[in-house]
Amino acid sequence: MVAYVDPKYLEDTKYKRNKKSDVYSIGVILWEILSGRPPFPYFDTDIKLACHIFKGHREKSIEDTPTKYIELYKHKDPSNRPETKLILDALEQLIPDNIKNLRKIAHECFNQEGVKTLADALCKNSTLTSLYLKSNRIGSEGAKALADVLCKNSTLTSLDLSCNNLGSEGGKVLADALCKNSTLTSLDLQKTNLGSEGVKALADALCKNSTLTSLDLNDNFLRSEGGKALADALCKNSTLTSLDLKYNGIGPGGGIALADALCKNSTLTSLNLNHNWIRPEGGRALANALCKNTTLTSLNLNNNTIFWIGLARGKTLAGALCKNSTLTSLDLSYNLLESYGGKVLADVLCKNSTLTSLDLNYNDLGSEGGKALADALCKNSTLTSLVLHENSLGSEGGKALADALCMNSTLTSLDISYNNLGSEGGKTLADALCMNSTLTSLGLQENNLGSEGEKALADAFCMNSTLTSLDLSYNNLGSEGGKALADLLCKNSTLTSLVLRENILGSEGGKALADALCKNSTLTSLDLSYNNLGSEGGKALADALCKNSTLTSLDLKTKILVQKEEKH
């Protein structure tokens, strides 16, 4: 239960938990509902987990999660959380009336009878190629009607049935249809509750189908049995190029089976095993497979507790990456690699010449791991994207990466958010940006840059002519930092996207940025959410919009929850 406990209590056991503590717990529960899994499943002891949370670590927010959900569990300080009685109303406000009405209409139209009517029409239609039926309560009966369509229709190439409770029976009838259909190339069945039985049927169908190239089975409770069935199918199928199995808990057994399949399959190019708990055993098997496989270009092993990197040399992923010459994208985020794992991967980057994208988000690499990777960037000439989000790099790790940017000429995207670089790390990075001419995207969220670090960066951005996207959210820039960035926007002619979310800019910072928008002619997206701009800042921005002719997206969201709480 540690994952749901108020972090304030972990800091001080004498702290009396209250309604604000409940708010934190609600936030974690909402995260669990959205992600479909318990928080922090990869920690084997409560002590380790408690220390992890105490350091400020939180589970990564799921894509498209409403900001107010995140705000509930992000803050360590209870005073920054809203009152419980305000949460329900505020969350209800997140759903616009038009969306509520559309949802109601959709659910009314696409009941089982509605799907059958649609199915009849599809049997006669000869032009439709793509059909999107996500979240329409179709059920197993509706699946049967659509399966019948797939047996007769000869034009449909893409079908999305995600988030419909098809169940194992629905999976079985669709599997039968795939044995007969010869036109469908893309099928999305994520979150359809297929279970291992439904997936086994689909696996059998893949042995016979020769047209499907993309299959999404994300979050379907496959477990080890389902993983093994699909692995067997991959040994026989010769057309599938993309397979998404994230959030399926296939475990070590499923991981080993898929690894064996990769040694035999010669068509799959993308495999997503995010959140599958394959652990060291499955990881070692996959490493061996990468030494033999020559077609896979993208592999996602996010959150699989493979903290074995560097062990047993040739049988590890590190050793495999030194031999593999086809993999271009690798995601190892949330795998507890720590500094040792970072150093081993750094050595890999010095030798590997094909990897272009590497995600090491949330691995507690520390300053030593950061330094090792920085040294590797001075030698590597192929990596274009590197994510080091939340790795406790500190100012030392930040300085090392800054030095590397002065020498590296291939990296175009770097995310070093949530690493506590501090003002010194920010200044060193600023110097590097004056020299670097290839980086186009930089993520610096929550790095305690402060106004000094930000001013240095703003000056650097005035000189840099390649950066197009910059994220400086959660850095306590204040009005002075806002003014420095406003000055940047008046001079810079390459930046198209700027995110300044939650930076205490205030009305003065808002007005300065508004003035800059009157002069800037390249920025297309600006995020100023949660900055207490006030009415003055808002008016200034409104006036600026009358003059600016390039901005297409502007985010001015405010903390409604907090504002309401303060009034009580």
C-alpha cells in the first residue's frame, strides 16, 4: 500500500494524515485506472519503494491524461492539493458538453443492433477502406456481425475496434474472419478484453492470414499463455511487420517464447513489450535473439525490470547491441538500470552505429551514468534522439552533457527534464547551445534553473539558429525569467514551439511575452498554462493576438481547483 500513501507521511511518520492525504491517494488511483496496472509494480520491497517516492519520483503520466489528474498526486506538499469536495466537480468540468452529448449519441447509435445495421451496409459498400469504431460498446455479438463483414468485404484495409468489450468470443469470431479475409492490413484490438483464449484464436489465424501487417493487442490480459501462442504464430507468419503487446503481463515465459520467434521471423520490424514484466530471464533471451535477428528496427522494453544489463557479456542486451546492425529505436525506460547500467550502455553507444533513438527515462542513472553517456555522445555519430528524463543527473551530469553537445553533431532531440540541473547546469548548457548547430528539440522541465539559469539560456537562444522546440515547464522562472524569454522571442527566428507551463510568470511576465508576440513571426505554439497571469496579463495577450499572424496554438489553462479552494 506504500504507493498510495501520502509522501508527507513517508517524510514524517508523526504527520497526521487527513483529507489532503486522501486527495493524493485518489490521484494515484486515477492514474491506476487510466494505465490499467498498479503503480510501481517493479519494486520488490516496500522500503525501496518508499525511498523512491520520498525522492520525489512519481509514475509517468499516461498520454492525454487531464492535467488536473496529475496535479492530485504530483505534489509532495499537501497544501498544494485541492479539497476533496472540489475534485468531482472539477473533473466533471474536464468533459465539454459537446463531447458528453456526442458520447451519449454514439452509445445510443452503436448498440448491438446499430452495429448489425452498419455491418449489413458494409457488405454492400465497395469504397470504404478505413473504419474507426473505438469505444462503442460493441460486445461479442457486434463482433460476430463485423466478422461476417470481413468475410465478404473486399475493400476495407484498416479496422479499429479498440476499447470495446469483445471478450474471448469476439476474438474467436474475428480470428475466423481473418482466415478468410484478404484485404485487411491493419487491425486495432487494444483493450478489448480478449484474454488468452481469444488471443490464441488470433494467433492461429495469423498462421493462415497473409495480408495483415499491423496488429495492436495492447492491454488484453494475454499473460504467458497468450504470449507463447503469438510467438508460435510469428514463427510461421511472413507478413506482419508491427506488433503491439504492451500492458499484457506476458512475463519471463512469454518473453523467452517471443525471443525464440525473433530468431526465426524475418518480417517483423516493430515490437512493443512495454509493461510486460519479462524480467532478467526474458531479457537475456531477447538479447540473444537480437544477435541473430536482422529485421527488427524498433523495440520497446519500457518497464520490464531488466536490471541485468552488462552481465554475462555476449548474452546481455548490451552485448547484443554491439553485434546487432538493424535496430534503430530502443526504449529501456523504467528498468532500474542505475549508474552501472548507464555506463554499460555508454560503452555500447561508442560501438553501435545503427541506433538512432534511445529512451532511458526514469532509470536513476545518476551523475556518473550521465557523465558516461556524455562521453559516448562525443564519439557516437548516429544517435539523433536521446531521452534522459528523470535520472538524477544533477549539475555535474548536466555539465558533462553540455560539453558533449559542443562536440556532437548528430543529436537533434534531447530530453533532460526532471534532473535538478540547477542554475549552474543551466548556464553550462547555455554555453553549449551557442556552439551546437544540430539540436532542434530540447526538454528541460523541472530542473530548478531559476531566473539566472534561464537568463543565460535566453541569451544562448538568441544566438542559436537551429532549435525549434523548447520545454521549460516547472522551473520557477518568475517574471524576470519570463521577461528574458520575451526578449528572446523578439530576436530568435527559428523557435516554433515554446512550453512555459507553471513558471510563476505573473502578470508582468505575461505582459512581456505579449509584447514579444507582437514582434515575433515564427512561433506557432505557446503554452503559458498555470502561470497566474491575471487579468492584466490576459488582456495583454488578447491584444497581442490581434497583431500576431503566426501563432496557431495558445494554452492559458489555470488551476481551477486551487483557485476554488482559496476562496473557501
